[in-house]
Amino acid sequence: MFEEGAAVLKKNVKKVDALNVFPVPDGDTGTNMNLTIQSGIKEVKTNASNHAGEVAKSFSKGLLMGARGNSGVILSQLFRGFSKAVEKNAELTTKDLERALEEGVATAYKAVMKPVEGTILTVAKDASASKETTLNVTPIDWMKSVVEKASNSLKETPELLPVLKEVGVVDSGGQGLVYIYEGMLHALEGKTSKDNAESAAPSLDELVKVEHHQNAQSHLATEEIEFGYCTEVMVKFEEDKLLENRFDENAFRNELARLGDSLLVVSDEDLVKIHIHAEYPGDILSKAQHYGSLVHVKIENMREQHQALTSNTTDKEQEVKKDAGQISTEEAKKGEPVSAPYGFVTVSMGDGIEALFRGLGANEIIAGGQTMNPSTEDIVTAIRKVNAEHIFVLPNNGNIVLAAEQAAEVVGSHVEVIPTKSVPQGLSALIAFNEEADASENKQAMESARKEVKTGQVTYAVRDTVIDGLEIKKGDYMAIAEKEIIASGSDVEKVTKNLLENMIEEESEIVTLIRGEDGDEKLEEKITAFIEKAYTDVEVEIHEGGQPLYSYIISVE
């Protein structure tokens, strides 16, 4: 049932992604749910069993660690509760399945601080509602009822969330869950959809054995590693992007060859798969996105791996682990000096933004953000690399907060998440940190600081739509203040000025522009002149961020 649910979702990933309401270039609900559930399937296959409870437990574990984005975390919590309800059952009756689904819903609702109706949560709740006794109902008939209730609930989501109704779509996460339930029904009926599923994100492990660079690097000194990040990327081609940027495998391979070594580029009609050792992985991701959407990203710090592999340890289990971040906290502390009082893990995309966070004391920085939400396991791995008594995690994206909180729960009580939802919030929180204060005081100070900064973004629309009466055309620039699209148009200067007029208030003191990879210095000169003339008491700062997709990230304090 789990495998068929995953197969039907995989087949329909594009449809789910297309349902995202905002036309920003990060429509990734389907992608996140697919990557999450595939992690669950991998865990099930690794721990094959005919004991139903053990299968559910393995599936739950895989989902938990592979969860990406809010939709992926909620999906993992649904099956976490499901697993708990049946963990002792070798076989399941219809009543057991019904109870498991109900427990899954209860667990998912508890995991979300402010549950929103009209989302995947509502669809899951309505699908689990018992209308009749299940004593004489077969599993097939019960699952048919679940699919029917889920589908009916999905149709009603626009009535619960006005923005869905305005745009004319159902909830994307709810649609993903309906596909999963449909697949589970297929399995009970003896049908299979896997053979018809689209090829999506096969593992690069089939093409590249990770061990090759680890064994080779063991003969070098760490400082001799020229290209420090093993970067694996898969891109699913998109027609509109290919019209603008014709894909030529040889030309693309030659272009990437200048940025690193150990290069592998393989493509078919649907995907391009890339493996490279690069010093600036963000450059690889940016170039790859010219042709489609990222469906698999893995970046490993080979210098840290090298240090772990060549350390004086006799622990065989530690020697064979592929990622230094998979070493437990206890192992990591062996032979190390006394841990620091505080450590920080942040998420960012763009070399300039990474440099800003490192300059403020961040220990581990996970490459990610819009279009590339790190999994719970990615965050756990980063946390375990930090040798500190108290660790703060700054996700810097609203769609990563739940995964960060799930990771903190996995690692332990010495880890706390400051729920920063943007890069400016994360920077502001780190600036507020005081090494002399205790953990509780620092948490309070960072929480306050993140709430005091306003965030704006300038990006482009990926499709035509109308939101809050604002007509948006594909390719237009958009100004987003927090979560609200306040302006759009073909003139980036005008759009940016509209955004600033919306954000700057009488008490505002500092405006910071973080330039993306397609930022324009001449435009910045005009924007600076505009601010200095219209807001004489406001200071302007400009930083190189290097982030893709977003021309500017703007903060007002």
C-alpha cells in the first residue's frame, strides 16, 4: 500500500506542484511530498518485514528523516501517528487501519502550532472520520470510503481558504494526500500504477559511487582539496525554460567543467543528472535551474568528510559512514576539546549570504531555501557537526521551520529552533545574540529581533494569475512584502520602489538590499538615490548575496 501510494504521487508530482497558489518560482509541494515518501519507501525496503507494525515503523522512520517542507513534515507526522497505533500488530484488520488513520490525524494536528483548515490537515481529518461501524467492512471497501471522503474534502478546500478560491485551485498538499490514498487503494485491489509512473529523480548513486572520492581524498591533506563540495543535482526539464535556454548536454558539460572536477553529466528527455566536485555549489545549482526544477540536491563538505575519515579512530562503524554528519554526537566529541557554550546552524542559498552568516558566527550552513528545502535528516546531520552545549537552528524560510523543529526533537533538548522565516530575520536574530547571556535570555532576544525586521523580496512570476485583485503575468517582476504580493510589472525599478514604499515607515532606520545573482548595480544606484531623497533619515546598506531566483532580498529595520 505504501509503495503504490508513493508511485501514484510520483506520477502526479507536476500536477501537485502546479497547484501552489503563489506564482513564485518555488512551487514545490509535490516535489517535497514525493522526496519525503520516497525516503519512507527506501527505509521499508532496507528493513524488509512481513510484520505490519514493523513495516509501518520503518516507513514512519524514513518519512521522518526525509521530510522536506511543511507538506513533507505533516505527511511524516500523519504516518508517525499511524505507525504508533499499529506498531505491535503483525496483521491489520479494517478496524486497526481506521484507528491508525485517526491517530495519524491527531499526531499531525499536534505537530502544527497553528493548524490551518483547508489544507492537507483538513483532507486527512475528513478522510479519517468514521461514519459507520467497520466490523463487517472489508479493507477494500473501507479504503474506497477513505478515498471518497478525502476527494470530497479536497473539493471543499477553496471554501475554507479564500485564496484558493480566488486563484481557482484546490489545496496542493491535500491533492498530494489524495493521490497517496488512491495508490493505497490500488494495492488493496491488486492494481499497480508503478509501471505507468513517470520517471522522477532516480538516485544518482546508480551513476556515481560516493566512495570513489572518499577513498581518493584519504591520500590527500585536507588543505590540498581544491574543490571542497561534492555536489549532486537532478533537474526535471521544463518546457518554458528550455524554450529560453536550449539544452545541449556537451555544451553544458563543458560549461560546468570550468567550475570543478570529477564531473558527470547524463541526460534523457526528462532529466539531467549532474555530479561534480565544486568550490561554489550555488553556481552549479543556478546554472542547472536554467533548464528546469531541482528534484534532487545533495551537497557534502568533502574537507570535513576527509578530516573524519583520516582521524585517529578505530571505530569501524565510523570509518564506513559516508557522511561525517552521520556520526553521533557522542562519537563526534571523542578526542575533541571541551565544547563551546553556543553553536549555530542556519539555512541559506548564495555564497554572499553564506558569508554574512559565517561572519556573524554560524557554525554550519545548509545550502537550501526556496525551491530546495533541506530534509529533517539534512538538518540533523548539520546539528551533529556542531560541538556546542546549546545549539540554535535558524531555518530562514517558513517552509523549513517544521523540518527544523522535527530535527531538534530527534537530536535532543540542547537544540532549539528560532523560527526565522527569511534571511533578514536570521541575520537580525544572530546580531541580537549575546555570548555573555544565558540560553533562555538569548532565545528571547533572538525571537524579539526576528520579529522587528520587515522582509521584502523581488522575484519573477512563473505563471499568470490574479491574487487580491492584482493581475500578474508570467515573467513579470513581483514585489513581496512578508507573504503579500503588493506589486508586479515588467519594470523592476518601479516594482522595487513600490515595495520600499510599502515597507518603510516613519520609525524605520536602516534599509538593507541583498543582491541576487541577477542584481544590477545601476538599479541599486537609482534605488539608493530614491531612498535618500524620499526618506532622509534612513540609511542604506547593500550586500552581495548571490542568491538565485530572487533579484533582491530587502530588510527594513
